[in-house]
Amino acid sequence: MAFLALDNLTKKFGAHTAVDGLSLGVEKGEFVTLLGPSGCGKTTTLQMIAGFVEPTAGAITLEGRDLLAVKPAKRGLGIVFQSYALFPHMTVAENVAFGLEMQGVAVAERTKRVAETLELVGLAAFAARFPRQMSGGQQQRVALARALVIRPQILLLDEPLSNLDAKLREGMQIELRQIQRTVGTTTILVTHDQAEAMALSDRIVVMNHGKAEQIGPPHEAYEKPATAFVANFLGKTNLVNGTTVRPERISFATSGVSGALAGTVRTRIFQGNHWLYQVETASGLVTVIRQNTGDNMPGEGATVHLAWAP
């Protein structure tokens, strides 16, 4: 039996079905991401696990026990929200200690665990600061420390990096994955960011209209999308004659190559480590991504021939 099991989980708001018969098993220590566009049901699913939203139907069990029968505060879950939800009048150490106080943990043990957790997230030197004196990335780590210090059975992350700028977000993804591996806490992340989901997760659940379109390792969902929605949602995709072709797998070939697709470069955009092309062909507009190797690349208006592995 899975450590955490969602069985035919359903949530309706009036006539609208937000989550539609979702079944998912999460193993102990696994990092699973609920990925999809706004309104796909991922946040509602997280809120049902947390106990903030009551399911219309279905079951949630944790190590075989009915989680729906347990009050939210007693579920033993660590939660990090998009807004971080830190107490502005409390220091970093006081923010992190709050959950332990609510649990009635003795002062000495509390002090020890707060110090250990701040060390884990790289904020040992910031214990006496207030949230307003810290950057967005530092505040995010305080929120993470506050969730981890209670030693939760499951860590729930609701778009925790979406308020950070692109470079900081990338750095925090690496930190978050390292912290999760160090602690070994079972983690469920909600995000609409495909790159984030693929970078962090052991498995991803691609959701659309309340249903799971595909559940599997990131590379599997990317390489072998189960549906057209998954193919289009995970990165850039060309659908040609019913076959999925990723833009980075397409190369510029010489005109004599068998099966090459002729076309004209409509757009060429330089993106640092790669070039992004849009090529007009008889099969429609095709997107091509080529690594920046320093070689001369076809310009806009040039005639090209596209090829990929059979």
C-alpha cells in the first residue's frame, strides 16, 4: 500500500467539478508534483490533502489510516504557501518555532530544533532578523524551515517559488531538491511551471480539467506524452502527421537527405545558449531549437531542410 493514497478523489463546487476522480499513490520519501494550468484542480487537490477543503467523494489515506477523519492541525503536515505567510512581528527564529510551540514542545528541544533547521536552510546567521529585513528568497527559506521543523510526515508546497525572479527561482529549485533529499520528507508540490516540475520531481501528475492526463517520471512524460495536451504542455512541441517531434530533436539537413522537410525560416531568435526558429513548411509552422555552437546559422528568409530520427 502507498504511503499516501488518493482514491477516486472528487471535488465539486456547485455545477463545476474541480477535481474529477483522481487516484494517486505517493511513496514514502518521494517528491511528486501536481502540474497543470490555472483551474486544472491541482491546488484544490493539495487543499483536500491539507484538510482546508472537504472532498465531495473519494478517500485519502496516510499509512492506511483515514486522513479525512483527522482535523487539519492534527494531520502532521508541513505547508509552504505562495505568499510564505510569515508573521511580520516575529523574528526568523520565532517564526520557525511557532509550530513547535503549538505542539507544546519544551523550550530546550524547541531551541535545538530551530537551530538545526535554520542551519539546514542556510539561515543560521539570520535567526534574530525580521521578515521585512530579508529578501524574497530568504523569506521563502524561513517558510520552508517553519514547515520542516515540526518534522512533518508530508511537506505540501503550493507554488512556493512563483514570487521569485527567474534566476533566484532556479537557485532555489536546486536548494529545495537538496534539502528534500537530505531530510527525506515525502513532498507534494503544486506548480504551473513545467521546468520547475521536471527539475524537482521523482514523478509528475499532469492535470487538466480536474483529471490526471499522465502520471510518471518527468523524462517519461516529456519523451512519451500520453496525450496531445501533455505533449503541448511540457515544453515546445511540433505535431506533424500525428507524430510528436520535440524542437530540439530537429536538425538542419542538406537538401539531399531522404525524408527531409523543406521550409523557409520565418523567425530566428537568439536566446543565448540556443537559437529558436519558426520554419514555414508544407506541414505547417515548425518550431526548431538548435544549440548555439558558434557555427553560422540560417537567417530569416533562408530555405532549409528539416530532419529528425525516424
